Amino acid sequence: MSEQLDNQVLNINSFAFKAKQYNMLLKFRLSALVVFSGAFGYFLAPSQGEVNWTSFALFALGSFLITGAANTINQIIEKETDKLMKRTANRPLPTGRLSVPEATTFAIILALIGAVLIAVFSNVFAASLSLFSLILYAFVYTPLKPKTPFAVLVGAFPGALPPLIGWVAMTGSISIEALVIFSIQFIWQFPHFWAIAWVTDEDYSRAGFKLLPSEGGRNFNSAFQIMIYTMFLIPLGLLPVRFGIVDINGAIVATVCGILFLFQTFYLLKVGTVKSALMLMFGSFFYLPIVQIAYLLSKL
């Protein structure tokens, strides 16, 4: 009896351990942020009557699963380079806590279930865009990272697709308004990712990643390009008013956030320290959700 109980406890502990490793492959917080951006596009889009909350919930779940699949494939491809970086060395694949076949099976299941959920409860167009985003992120952006800084440009496309996918899930089509919200998140990707690349440049260098826009890495030229891209967010933040997506209140919040974000790039340009890049990185984390929430509230 005691041995049987011990085996049950062992099985439970083993299951919990495996579940934790799979959860690490998902990158839960990152996937949740992607779902938030998708929900933003979903609710900002013009709706036909009452929102079907069941359809939305299953769209959100499908988006989460496909994003988790993309994150898993990214870790499969970068298994060896992850071993070289401090922030990734303890992931399930570099440590051997999960095998590549296990991770591959997990990714395939997530992607298939996610695509079916979106196709059935939203539409096939949104599901196709979601899978396109996965392919672009996992099989184009990820292999490009050790080869060229232009990987950031490629990665900005799947990074900006979630709100557009949410819009398509609601409406079934891409409109100029959908492209406007896509463009805001697309341009935001550059200062956001480059701030991260500045902070983690030494770690990235160990893996052979050179992702800052200047060949010199942490220098004035990189900071200047970060500033220029951030500057574009200010006029872009006004476009939703121009196209009647939101009212002037949303534009005011977006403009204020854009100016504050831009001021942080001036500081990076002036001092060029890791601390100033870290401040910019956190500023980018706040900018997008605040602007998106402001847009949604102004629509109401």
C-alpha cells in the first residue's frame, strides 16, 4: 500500500514537473500580451450587433495556443544558442528537461488546435493570418537573427499582426482602419525591440546575435535610429481619429504617451547607458497597452 502511494506521489510530481516545462515553452506572459493585442483589434473593429462572448473567448484561446506554438518552435530552433545566453540557458530544451521531439509534438498540437478554434468560431481568414504569423516568426525571423540586424524588420510584421488578426476575426476582412492599427504596433516594435537588444547586447553577442540597428552596437547611431522610429508614433497615433475609429480623447492620450516615449529616447541619445535603455524598454511596455486601452475607451 505504501509503495503504491509512493508511486502515485511520484507520478503526480513527474506530471507537475513536465507541466511546468511545457508552460515555460509557452512563454505565458508574452503569449498573454499577444492575446491582449488581438482582443484590442477585435473590440475596436465595427461589430455586427451584440458581441458573441463565446466566440471571442475561443478566438482568444486559439490565439494563445498559436502564439505558444510559435514560441515553442523558436526555442527548438534556438536550442544551441540558448545555451550560450544567461537569460535563456535554463530553458527546458537547453537543459534537457524536455526533448526536441516532445517540444515539436507540443507545438504541432497547439498550432492545430489554435487554428481550428479560430477558423470555426471566427473565420478562416483570421486563422490563416494567425498561421502566417507563426510561420513568419518561427521560420523566417528566428533563423535570420544570427545573420542580420534586418531580422528586426522581419520580426516586426508578426509582432504587429495580432490587432489586425483580431480585427479580421470580428469583421472577416482587412480595411484601411485595420492597417492603421497594424501600422502603430508595427512601428512600435522597433524602439521596443531595440531597447531590449541594447539592454541584452552582451548576452546576445554570446549567441552571435547583433540586432541593434548600427554595426557599432550601443552607440549614438543606434540611439538616433531608435529616436526616429519613436517619433513616427506621434503622427501615427492620430490616424485612428482621422479614420473615425476613435474620438479625440484617444488621440490625446496617444499623443501624450508618444511624447513621453520620445523624451526617453532623447535621454538614451544623450547618455547611451544600459540604465537609460532599460527605462526606454519599460516605457515601451507601458506605451502600447495604455494607448490601446485609451482607444477602446474612446470608442465607447
